[in-house]
Amino acid sequence: MEYIKIFFINTAMLITLAYLANLLFKHTISRSSERTKQAAWVVMAIFAGWLSTFFGYRLDDNVIFDLRFVPLIISTIAYPQSLLLILIGVSTGLMRFAFGITTAAAAGMLNLSILGFICAALSPWIRRSPVSMIAKGLVVVLAVNFFNAVNISIFGVIPFYEYVSEIMPITFPAGIALSILFALIARDFHLEHKRMQQIEQVNALLSEQAAELQKNKIVLEERAKQLMLASQYKSEFLANMSHELRTPLNGIINLSELIAEHDDSVTREELQAYGSLIHRSGEELLQLINDILDLSKVEAGKLEIVSEEVNVSEVPALLFQQFDVIAKQRGLGFTIQLEEDLPETLVSDPQRVQQILRNLLSNAFKFTHRGGVSLTIRREQRRQGGREASWIVWEVKDTGIGIPKDKHLSIFEAFQQADGTISRQYGGTGLGLSISRDLARLIGGFITLQSQEGEGSAFSLYLPLTGSDQGIKTPI
């Protein structure tokens, strides 16, 4: 009965150690890396074997009976890795020498080392076998207890007959029963730890989902604000558009009515003046409609781009003829400068290049009250898209009202201008810059802006020099 009593004492100590180790693992080691967890497990298993020996039953001064092989059983089930199990077995065996260097200690060291290798041999089967964990645990318990008894009977210092007839009939079934009991208790600890890990994972997942929902909420709120702004801009656009359309239409209707009802008192000069006003109003109306059509084509991806040679000196000459009259009417200066080292031609869409420059020059004259407007064409090396390339730069510079820095991006959006009152004061739909930016992209270029409020603006159209740099697509 002394064997069973001391085995129960061993079991109580191991359960206490397992509980304390579980608390330590839960609150500290569980947050460590997998390598740290394995190292901590090895240390605890070896310590548990030493503790079992410390409270073991001493048959005499040298022989100690205990459950030091139980931590090896639990390790085989929890961490079925060959090298780790061999390390635990050999190290637990070496701890036997802490109670004296004797023949019995050497036999105990040899016994635990052999058990470590046996558990290492079982580990591949435990990892790969489809049978239940309970069945695997039972096989490990039976195997370790059986070979423990065989090792003691062969290598032990107790006579073979005495051990087999008097000691093993008590220690073998007691060892199996207590090993199973401790394995079940350890399994409960393991399941509890697994549940805690699952709860932590669920909590972490919920936290991530909550953070993601918060981000999505912020994004949705931002999009709602953008939609409100877009709705506001479009409402302003429709109000401005109705005014812009109504003005030339009223002019056409009223003047054509005067012409239709004229009598002999109306002179030929007056009729010519009426006709010129009707023509100008029709051109304004056509320009508005063209802007709207261009914008809709760009947004729908239906705008066709033609790739052909553009005469670099011919484009500014045509623009000068058109805007020199406007400059003289407004009392503004207008200069065009072509710097040296320019090529004669570049490959692009001449219609779209002129359309962009007309939009930029129209804006420059519209918002300039004194001083003047200049168009400078130059060559520039610039890094774009991660590589150095040669560009033709068409810079439209004015001495007008300028644009605040916080509006430099928004003015390129459709239906937007630097200030909501600008359309009412200066006219226009706010589509010119948006269309110009999109057209520049379609012909392989881009537009930059440098401006300060009250100090004028400088819009620069960059076009690639070589056809390979343009990336022109026809149609898009």
C-alpha cells in the first residue's frame, strides 16, 4: 500500500504543479513565440520529473519509486516532436543523479532515456494517425508503463524475482491508473487553455472587425460628404448652365425677332450688327454644348484620339490670331515665346492640343484685369512615372486674380471653380479645366499649376516628345 500511497502523493504534486504551470502559461508564456513555449514546456516537464522523484517512495537508501515518467507521457501527447521528447527523457533521467550518484540512479537515468526514445518513436504516429486523441493517449500510457516495468526488471538494482512477484503487481496497475487519471486532468487543462486561446482569437477578430467597421464608417461618411459636395456642385452647375444657356439664347431670339419685324427705319449697318451678335451668341451656345459633350464622352470612354504630327510653331500662330483680338479689346498684353532647341513637330492630336490651350488661354484672359497673358513653349527634361523623359511644355501665364493653394486640386474637378461666386461674376460652367486635364491624360501628357491668390497663375501642359512616350490609344 505504501507504493499506492506515494503514487497518489506524486499525483497530487504533479496536479498542483500542472495547475500553477497552467496559470503561468496563461498569463505570461502564452503571448510568447512558439519556440519560447516549447522551451518553457521542456523546463516544466523536467522540473515535474524531479519533483516526482523528490516526493517518491524510498524502498531503501538508493531505490526510489515515483511517477517521473508521467510528464514524458503528457509531453508525448502535447508536443509529439522526436528531438523534444528525447531531450525531456534524457534530462529527466539525469535529474535522478541529484539524489545521489549510485547504481540505482544510473539505472533510473537509463530507464528514462530509453522511454524518451520510445516516445520519440511514437511521435510520428501520434501526429499522423486519424484515431481519436483519447486512443492515442491510452496507447502512450500503456507503452510507457510497460517499457518502464521492463526496464526496471532488466536494468534495475532490485532482484528480478522480487520486483516481478512483489513490486510490479502493485506499481504497474497503479502507474497505469494514475497515469490515465493525470492524463485526463492534464487534458482538461489543455482543453481549457485551447478554449481560452479560441476566445482570445475571437476577441482579436472582433476587435479587428470593429476597427474595420470604424474605418468603413469613416470612409462612408467621407463619401457621403463627397456626394453632398458633388450634389451641391452639380446644382450650382445647373444654375450656372441655365444662366449661360439662357443668355445667348435670349440674344438670338430677341435679335432675330428685331430682324424679322424690322421696317425701313432699320439701316443695313444695324442689321449687320444684329447678325454679328446672333453669330457670336450662337458660337457661345455651341461652345457650351461642345464642352458638355466632351465631358460626357470622356467619362463614358468614347472620346477618340487621333495620333499625327503636330507643327510646334503653327499651333501658337493660330492661337495668337484668335486671342490677340481679345487681348486688345481688354487692354491686356499678349505674347508668345518659342524657346530654342524645340523640335519642328511632335506626335499628338492637334485638335485636342489646341482645345486644351484655348481653354487655358480663355481662363487666363477671363480672370486677368490688368497686366497680360503669355504663352511660352519650351523643352524640358522631367522625371515622370519613375523614368527621365523629354517633354514639350506649353506654359500659359497670367497676372490675374490667382488661385488659393487649397483649391489647386478641386478646380480640376468637373462643375467646380475656385469659388462658387466665380461663375456668377465671370461666367462659365467650370468644365474647361476638367476637360483639359482629361484630354491631357488621353494624349499622354499632364497639366501642372503654380499659383497664389492675387499673384496670377501659370498652367503648364506637358506633352511627350516621342511617340513611344505618349501612350496614345485610339479610340479609348
